[in-house]
Amino acid sequence: ANAFKLADHPKLPKGKTIALIVLDGWGEANPDPYNCIHTAETPTMDSFKKTAPEKWRLIKAHGTAVGLPSEDDMGNSEVGHNALGAGRIYAQGAKLVDLALESGKIYDGEGFKYIKQSFDKGTLHLIGLLSDGGVHSRLDQVQLLLKGAAERGAKRIRLHILTDGRDVIDGTSVGFVETIENDLAKLREKGVDAKIASGGGRMYVTMDRYENDWSVVKRGWDAQVLGEAPHKFKSAVEAVKKLRETPKANDQYLPPFVIVDDSGKAVGPIVDGDAVVTVNFRADRMTMLAKALEYEDFDKFDRVRVPKINYAGMLQYDGELKLPSHYLVSPPEIERTSGEYLVHNGVKTFACSETVKFGHVTFFWNGNRSGYFNPEMEEYIEIPSDVGITFNVQPKMKALEIAEKARDAILSGKFHQVRVNLPNGDMVGHTGDVEATVVSCKAADEAVKIMIDAIAQVGGIFVVTADHGNAEDMVKRDKSGKPMLDKNGNVQILTSHTLQPVPIAIGGPGLAPGVRFRSDVPTGGLANVAATVINLHGFEAPSDYETTLIEVVDK
Ligand code: 3PG
Ligand code: CO
């Protein structure tokens, strides 16, 4: 425990209650009709900048500032919350897989050797998100892995694709499927029996998270493992095109389908002796499938048939659960996160969000680690999310409920840090529904107000920030910033995150006079927030953390 002892901050007191509020998908951008945050009434968020500009600033939330390969990579919640919680920048999954593929080390690792055992007699199955979004997976990595596995002896390969439309523009799935079909055709020319076997939209098939809705994973299981789905096609390109034709259909929610041969038989169910790789590097939306594939004891749905397979994840998705036990690339070793320091220094923490983002303020925040560091020092509350709807239907989501739980935690006097994630801007932004996103932003702002008022009552401090942009820009733009049109002349709605910076505001009656943002950290990003918050708890941050954003001037 001693290694975690933090030095006292020379100027800042201990024992204040801090509300640490993360608005998911809340970036800063110029006023614009597609800036839903600007359109929405957000008096509380606006007031920070207006009334205390020395305690408001922008920080970076994308690209290398959060450990992603390049400045063209938009931020996302995994890397964002990792940086916020860990206070340092780690090369993230996307980057680690790139390096392993580039150097060829991926093929020397334990994980690849393990799946390779099945290449002689079995089929290699790749399951994952097929797009170049770079949030959960990347098409070019799947292409390289396909080629690499074939060169190393995989004779029969089946792909189980999940269409995106969430980290990329809706409708792009067709092009991605065509690209991968082209690769598979080349492999077939070389004598490898390589085909797409099944598919479905990521939000309806397989990629649920935080155990929100197991039926999503079951639909995937039925198609991928059992070879059963309501829709059967001879080719995946045809499948995606046809399934998109039904009204309101989109890439995110395509129904599950299987590819069948001339006799109507599914071409690639998963059977005994096969190898399976889940090709997503990001954890949250692969963990549930990993459990279904790996756990002997499993009661979340009836798997009907449980094939004996050699299964590996692209990464290990959960370090605490050691899930999956085999993986192709080692995940970033995120250790000594701010949460772990705080429990060793007497700081009691409360964390809360609704299901769809609950793991973000706990699991991602703590460096992809599930559970408590010390249950006596922490309490995590999950508010059940609505299930089976798209969030444009309920854009307020559980913002009020989260705020009320946080308010009660603040007023209880039991906690020094009350941390929440407000999902609205992000989850509704991902639906591409501009009007609903405006409503969602207002709801998030009202939730912030509730928590700020509670902080005022207890003489505490607030820190309000975001993990990445989303709701502040809902349209795809050309280089000059003009909205881009599709071939029918409609604007191309942007369902994904953005490259925008995010705001951070500090304040509250408990903030020592003279605390303000330093002017000498102009390139500050999400990773600088942890040291800042540790200071506000009255401690010096660990020396290897990214520097604090604040200074204390004599008043
Ligand atoms: C998702 O998983 O919903 C999106 O791909 C990314 O959104 P998040 O990073 O905000 O969770
Ligand atoms: Co998002």
C-alpha cells in the first residue's frame, strides 16, 4: 500500500466533495445547425465559460493525445475514459495491433499458435466489426490477419461480419463487404476455401455491452455457431444490399443472416475442432460473446450446441477476469490508475451511470479492470438502461436518475469523489437523429445543474468534462467545412464521434481561491485530468502522470 501513498499538495486542502462529471460525446464546435449542443438550451454548460473563463478550457480528446495511431483517429469512450482515469497516455489496442501485424510478432505469439493448432483439420472463423471506424476494429487489420493466417496454413476460413454505420457513415457496409469479398476471392484463387458465413448489424447482432441485452448476443450465436438465421442468402453483398432495402433499415441494425450453399445449407457454422478469433480490439462489445465462447458454465441464453474450439481474442478484453484466456495481442498494461491511488489515500469514491455507459466510468476508468479496488472505499451504482429501443425514442435516457443518485451521494457526506457519465450526447448522437440529439443535450445539461447545485450545498468542487465529441457535429463535412451530400442530394448525417476537443470546467464553493487553469499546458488533453483531480483532492499527483492543468495563485 505504501507505494501508493501520495504527498500532500502544498496549497490545496483535503476532504472536499468533488463531483466529477463526464458528458459522453460532448465536444466543442462552432455554432451551426448541425451542432446539437449549440442548438439545445444548455444554460448550465454555457455558464461555466461565461462566468469563469479562467476555469474553463478545451482539451484534446482524439488521436495521439489518447494513444490512437494518428491525428485522423476520432476519440472514443474506451480510450477517453482510460486516459481520464489513468492520467497517462497508453498506446491503445488499435495501435498495438498495427504494430504486431507490421512486425509479424502477432504470428509468433501464444494466441496465434493456439488457433493454428486447428488449421489442419478445422476451419478458422473470424468474427467482428467490418469497417474502417478504428474504434472497435479496423478493416485493414482484418485483411492482414486473413492473409497472414492463410499464408500460415489456414485452409478453410469463414468470416462472420457485423456491419457498422455507427463509427462510419450509414450505408458504407456495402463497400466494406465488397472489399473483403475481393480479398476472399484472391484467397480462393490460391486454393484457400475462404467465405463470408454470416452477418448482421452490430447493434442488433452480437455487439451488446455491459450485459444490457443478451438476446443481441444470442442472435449472433445462432447465426455464427449454429448457422441459423431468419434470412438466408447466397452472397453477403446481396444480403446487405437486400436487407438495407426494407424501410428504416440501416447498417447498425441489420437483421442476422447466414450464407447458404446451393443446397440451402449454411456454409460456415462453428463446429468441434475449429478455431475462432474475435477480431475487435476493443473490449466492451466483445466481452459478452467472449464469455459465451469460452465459459463452460454459462446461463445467459441456451447455446444449444457448444463446440469445442480454440478461441482467441484479438486482445484480452478483461485483465481481471483473464477473458479470453488466449489472445493474439497483449492489451495495454494500464496500471496505477487514479482510482487505485485514491482508495489508498483515504478518498472515498462513488461512481454511477446507466447500463450502456456503466462500464465506462468503472471498467474503462480503472484501466479495463472490472470490480472494486476496495469495496470499503468505493460504491458503484448501475441504473438499468431501457432495453430494445434506439435512444432517439427516449433521448433523455436516465440522465435525471443518474443526477439524482449522484446528488444523494453528494449530500450523504459519505464520498469525496462522486463520478458520473451522462450518456445522452453520445448515445443519441449515434442514432443520427438531429432533433432527438438536441433534446438529449438539454437533458444532460439539466442533470449537470442538479449535481452542481448539490455541490454548492455541501461546499464542494465540480469538474465537468467530456470523453470525446459527437453531438456537436452531426454532419459529414468537406475540407472547407460544408455539409456533404449523398447521391440523392441529402446531407450525409454523421452518426460517429468527431475530432473535436472537449471542454473542462472547474468550480464550486470548495475550490480554493486562486485556483485557475495554467496557461503553459496549451496541448493538454484528457490524460491531464487525473492529476488535476488528484490535486483538487489535496494531493500531489504521481510523478509519471501527465501534468496537472491547474495552478494556485496567491489571492
Ligand atoms: C459504440 O460502441 O457505441 C461506438 O462504437 C463508440 O461509442 P463510445 O466510444 O462512445 O462508447
Ligand atoms: Co459513442
